[in-house]
Amino acid sequence: MRNGSDRLRALNVQQQVIVELDARGTPTIVKRETGNEKRIESIGETWRIDDEWWRVPIVRRYLEVIVEGGGRMVLFEDLKTGEWFAQKPT
Amino acid sequence: MTRTPHLTSDGAACCWIPLFPLRCETARQPELASLPVALAGPDDTRRVWQVSPLARHAGVKPGMTVSQAIGLCPALKLCEPDPVHYDAQFSRLLAALGQVSPVIEPAELGRAYVGTDGLERLFGSPQQIVEEIQMRSAECGMRNFSEGSFAPRNSHIHSALRIPNSALRVGWGRGKFVSWVAATRARPGEAVIVQPGDEGRFLAAQPLAALPLDSDTHRRLRQLGVRTLGALAALPEEAVVSQFGRAGRRLWRLAAGRITEPVVGRVAPEPIVAALTFFSPVAGRELLELALDHLIVRALKDPRRSGWRVQVIRARAELEQGASWLAEATLKDPSVERERLLAPLKTQLERSPPAGAVERLVVEFTAFAPGTAELQLFARDAHAAARAGRRRALRTAAQEIKLRLKCSLLYHVIEVQPWSRLPERRYALIDFDT
């Protein structure tokens, strides 16, 4: 998104992260771009979003996770590209 | 804001490009010139709005449904309307005409009057002035559909000029009505000049349809055996008035060449523009209404608006895939209240929404009336005055921060699509000072 007085800046834009998966495909570690790495203690709710099928389809698998230290994070996998992102819980 | 006085001129040149929006499309896509083309309506895209001669030859008529039109002419090339583009092209034409005369009065898309009083000192004879108009407008690139398909015209009481391939028809005469009728008699690229004193003779030969008549009056006049303006003017004025009332008097006077409606130059204060680019195209009506409201508030804050009430408000949108949308409203009572400015745009948004998702939305105040209803000194309620004071203080603080840090770090949080399933689409920040 470009800067400028006539531009909106989206809030809660997803941040790309690196997620390590175990043999069953379950996320185990999440690494931020800053190098900060956290182990995933447990996975809570999971849900899927399919949206904007009429334009550029958006297909995401969301996971609500508890990381070491008790922090709550929302991760999602872009099922079209296989990339992982973190987003603030809402 | 510039306060241009009204400029008027009895001498008029009517510049007319019929089917202006369709010609804008053929100018943009020259390959359309050899195809049967129709333009969908800006208010109802299921109906045909304008039709090229080739499509008309195949039986397609304005007002038909698109399916009827395609049934009649399977090769029909249907274009989506792009009103913003047509508006921009017409503005170009007006600007080109403005190089010839300072008195320009736009009548409708594709038709404008040029005030000609005093131009002879600059350009010479009426023929030379018309030539100047044609040369200037030729730069706008409006060409005829079937180039070279007509023969040079022999004039009778009026002379004619000809610019090959141009779609512009020029009518010259005293007053807007005579010049308009002359323009309707001109062929594409040509001009019809009605010399001073010849108005009566010129008008007498014109058909009744040249008058601005409703269908009922037209039918009644034809039943009375009146076929031409000359026949109407030959009737006693009072007899026409007794049959048709005040409207009849005006028709009789127009037909007899007794009315000279001057060209009135536009009062042209600089338009105030506020724009918003969405980070992802938006199709929801609620969000567009919200954005229009935000832009109206922003445009109202423009210091140039001070002392003026808004008379004409226009919203335009750039859509996905290059299309556009335009809504314009003229307020009977000019206003500075955002609700009153927003209401007509909301109605138009509801009635004829954009044909696609909106990428950029622009609100323009294009005409103003003097005076303002917002004098803080006389604020009726103290709370409102206090709120205004706080807002002013906040604005001053924001400006100071911006000056010190060279960038604005204060934002409003606004709802964008609070119902969206995608979290990043729900809320956004916008600069505080916008």
C-alpha cells in the first residue's frame, strides 16, 4: 500500500512468518522475519476462508495457536502459495 | 477562489457534435469506426443509449434492450459507458473553444455556445472566426463516423465552410436559438452562418421540430396546419398566446426571431476536489457511501470553499478494468451541510450503482453560490462551538507535529469493511489532516 494523503492504510495487515511443520503437517515452530522464534504449544480453533472467488480467489487456512510463554497468535496458510502469515487475533 | 463576473454575448456560435459519447469511444478505439457500435446507457446498462449509423442501419435504436439490439444485429459491438472520459473530452473541447472566446456556455455533452461579440477584431469575418473554432476543436480529435461520405454543400442565404473528417457542426447567428438551429442544418465539419438581418428568413424555412416543443404542443400545431417556423410566425402573436399560454408566446417569439438569448459565460471558480484510492477495489454500497461522506467532509474543509455554498457536486469513480462511473447533482438550495450534499449522491448510487468494483473515488464541488450558513460567531449551541474549538486546537497540534517531524503521524481509524471475513479489510487508517 502506498503512502499519501489520499490513501487508506489497512490495519492488521498480515506479517509473513516461517512455520516449521512436523511429519503430520502440524505447525510446531513459528519464526518471525526479525529472527524471533517461538515453539507452538497447542493449536486451538482452525477455520478456513474462501473469499473473492469472483476476482483473485483468496483461500486461507487459519489456526489459533498458543506459543511458548502463553502468548496467543493467529496464523494462516495461504493455500494458493503455501506461505504462512501471522495476524493479530480479533 | 476566483469570482468571475458573468460575461454575455448576443452573437453566438453553436458548436455541436452529435452522439458525442459514441464519438469519444471511436476516437479512443478507431477500429470501431467500421463496425456497428452501440453504447450502453450510463443509468441502465441493459438498454442501448447511443447507436452508430451502421448499427442504426441494421435496425438498432436507442432505448432498445441490449438483447433486442443483438438479436437485430449479431455483429453489434456494445461498449460500456465511460462518463468520466466523455466529461474529460468535453472539458477539452470547452478548453479549446475557450482559446477562441472567453464567453463559453456548455449546453449539454457535445453542445456548447461560443460568444462571438468582439471577436471580429481578433480573427476577422464570421467565416474566419468559424474557421478558428473548427481548427481549435479539431485538436480534440472528434472525427466523423463515415469520413468523406458527403459532398460539399451549396449554401443559399448563408455561407458554409468545411473541415474534412471533423464531426463538429457549427451554427452562427444572433442569439443561441438561431445558432442552434443553424448548427442542426450544418453537415459534419461544416458551418452554417446566418448573417445579421437574415434571421427571420432563415428561421421561416425551418421545420417546427426546431422549436423546443413538447409532443402535445407539436401535435396540436400540426393539427392547425403549422409545419414551419414561418407558418407559426405568420399567426398573430396573441392568437398563439390564447391557445398555448405563456409557453406559446415564447415559441412564437423564437419562431419570429424576436428573442435573442445571449450566450452567458460560465462563472468558473476552481473546483474543489477530494479523492480516495482504495487499497483493494470496493463494490459494497455502504462502504462507497461512507467514502463519499468522508470525501465531502474533506472537501468542505478546503479553505477555498469559505464564503461559498456548494451548488453542484459530482462524484466519479475509476472502476476495475478501466471503466468509470459518474454521478452529478445540482442542489436547488446550495448548501454546506454534508447530509444535504451526500443525499443526492446516495440516491444515484442506489439507482445506478457502478458497474464494477471501485478503485478510486473522487468528489468534486464544481459550482458554488455565494454566502455561507456557518458563522461560528452565531453558533446556536455552545456545545457545538466548544466542539469546533477543540477540533481547531487538535488540527493546530497536528499541523505542528507535521511541521516538526516532516510527516503526519496522526491518523483516524475508519471502518472500511467491518463485516469482511479478511481481518486486514475491516479497518484502516487515514491521515488526520485529510
